[in-house]
Amino acid sequence: MECCPSVTFIGPVRGSEQVALLDALVAEGVEAALDTGERDADALVGFAAIDNALFNAVRRMTEASERRVIALSCGGCPLDSDAHWRLLAAGATDVLAGPPAELAVRVRARLERWASVDALMVSPAVRRAAIGVSPAWRTLLRGVVEVAHFTQAPVLLIGESGTGKELVGRLVHELNESAERGALAVVDCTTIVPELAGSELFGHERGAFTGAHAGRDGAFATAQEGTLFLDEVGDLPPALQAQLLRVVQEGTYKRVGSDTWRHSRFRLVSATHRDLPARIEAGQFRQDLYFRIAGWVFRVPPLRERRDDILPLARHFLAQFQPALAGIGFDPAVTEHLLTRAYPGNVRDLRQLMARISSRHVGPGPITVGSLPQDERASEAGLAAVWREAGFEGAIGQAVSLGIGLKEISQVAADTAMRIAMRRENGNLQAAARMLRVTDRALQMRRAAWRAAAQGRGSAFDTREEPGIAPDRGRG
């Protein structure tokens, strides 16, 4: 990298160890500034003990943000497997232990990889194809971008219909680092006609069967040096599963009607809404093929798990259908309807709705309720229930099962709502307060409490709980 990697460093660790680690980082070209609570940059958390204060500090730094944290132990603090997993559960990106010089090299390598992924995340290919700001969507994209760019491994995309699996598959192709990248060949496994399946994938020679008046390349040839995207691979007939497995394993195939072996080299990206492990158990999908196509598995979240993306997607689709509507707003009632509506068809469902709205809206000004089709008029009962669908009741049920009291649950819910509102309004306190229907003063006091907690009143490892963070009730 040309630029110097930069992070904040948070303690405490014993004095000499902290100094040695900071010196080693500087020697390795890493700019590690001591944390003052003002920066929201990636961070290194040095620790000399495993306790709840450490877990709470990591939670505070990573909750409701994309901040990445590496937990570092350079003072001989014993780290068992339980501590590693609990730190990851608290939000840490990685956990490293060792002498300062070794840690510095490993930290720099991770920072450089993160910087490369960050650059790709703002590249035209990603910004053009992947609309969304929600944590679930951003986490998925970050993983896909890294795998697409730095590996040639096969990718399996799982998720409900309409979530955008093909869009993600196309992005994998776009970010392929191979200098000889060829075309993207898309095959819908649900539409393959058994009688013509061999030709569809393998191609055929002239006269191979009735009607084969000329030779034809199949998907394997089209995807040569590029990407083969198998949509709904879970519906691939058993006979073709065996043939696909051979091509993936050996990299060779024959056209229908030919005795000549052809070499095949492509990246395989597959997608399905099926539960493939269940289909394997039922004898409907080959286990050996599954392990070949599932080099990396990514779950594309349904729209109900990424509601922060509804409005950005709605605006994007409006501009697609009617460029003159780019940048147009929505009346509050329309905004409420879009945010609380159920989307059984996920992003595809939202896209269809915006197509209908764009054809009805006329004149200047924002989209109003009159542009909604008649069957989209929301009922009061629907408005009261839909907002709880995104796992809210499940989270409350889990808290009750853990013995967490009503007061604490209420506080966590309120703090979470405030953080989300501030994030959606890009830190604009007045706009966030209007969204939550509270006074500016109430939100200002809560934000002051967050800052005090983040600074730990002088220590990032203050053992007092941050408002909205439930005490750790696991093993100490």
C-alpha cells in the first residue's frame, strides 16, 4: 500500500507492553494513535485480562457501525477457545496473541486487506450494482467483494426468491481479478428442458440430433475464462448433477455428438432458494457436488432484514423507470407505507411496486398516496403488526428467556431506536428527533450519555455498563 495504515489504539495493557506494541506498530509502518473517544476509526484493543469490561468495550465500539476491531494480547494473557468466540460474538473482527513484533506484522497485513476491500466497496462496479446501507447488506457485500476479488473459489448464494442473488452473482463476475476474464454465462436450472439439457450446458455438433442443423456452443464454452452462473442450482436434475460434477472436478467436457474432449476453465457461481442440506438428506442433491459448488457460502438477506434499504432502493427503482423522478421524495404517509409494508417477494416485490407507482405519478412534487395502486392502501391492523416482523418479538423472547428485566429491555429498545435514527439521518440530531417523535433535548441527552460511556469516563474499560448494553451473563 502507498498510504500508511492508520488505527486507534485502546488500552489498558501494562505500560511496558503497550509501549513495546506501539513501537512495533510504528516500525511496521502502522500509524496507531491513542484513542480519545472522538474517532470512529478501526481500532486495536490491547488487553491483559479476559473479563466483562473487555467484552463491553468491544461491543460499544462495534455496535451500530462498520468499525472493525482487532483484540490483541501481547502480555501473556491466557486465551482459551471460549474467549476467542466470545470476543467475536461481541463484535471483534479478529483476535491475535503473541509478541509485539509478530503482532505488528499481522496487524499491518489485516489493515492492508481491509483497505483494499474498502476501496472496492466504493468502486463504480459495487456502487452501481449494490444499492443499500443496512448492516446486513453491507456485511454481505464486504464478504462477497473480498472473495470475488482475492480468490477464484466457487461461490454459493442462498436466500429467498427475489432477494437479488443474481445481482450478487454478476458482481462476483465484475470483481474477478483474472486478467483473462471472459463472459458471464447465466443458466436458469428451472427452465432446462431434459431433452435439450446436454446441449444447453455442453453444446452440440452439427447433426447430433434431429434439428441440430449447425454446431452450437453451450454454457461451458461461453463461460470460458469467465463465470458460469447457475441460477436455482437446487433444481438441477440428478443426471445433470453428475455431469456437472465431472466438469467441475476434471475441467473437461464433450459436446453432444462429439468424441473430442474440450478444456473448461471458469469460475462457478451458484444460487438457490432451496435448502440444499435437506435435499441432500432426501437424496435429491448430490453431496459431492454440494462440496464442489460451496467453496464460499453467502446468505443474501430478505428485505425484511434490511429495512434501512427500502427507501434507497425505492428511489433507485423510481429513477430507473422514470429518470425524471430521480431525487424525488415521498410524502410521510407514503414513506410509512413503504417502510411498514410486507414484501413477500423481497426486492423484486419492491421493484414491481415502484414500477406501478412511477406509471401513476404525474406532475412535480413528491410521491403522494394518490400514486399508490388501490390494492396498496394500508389497513390500520397491518400498520400495527408489520413493524414487528423483522425479528423484534424473537429478540424480546430471547431476552425474557435469559431473565433480563422489563426495564432493561425497554432501555435497550429505546437506545437501539435512537442509534438507528441517528444513522439514517447521518448524525442530524433534529431530524432524528423528528423521526422518533421526541424532543431535541431528549435525544441530545442520550447522545451525551453514549459519548460518556464510550469514553468510559476516563477508561475504555470502565466496568459500568453503557446504557442500552445488557450485562454479560455468560461465563466470566
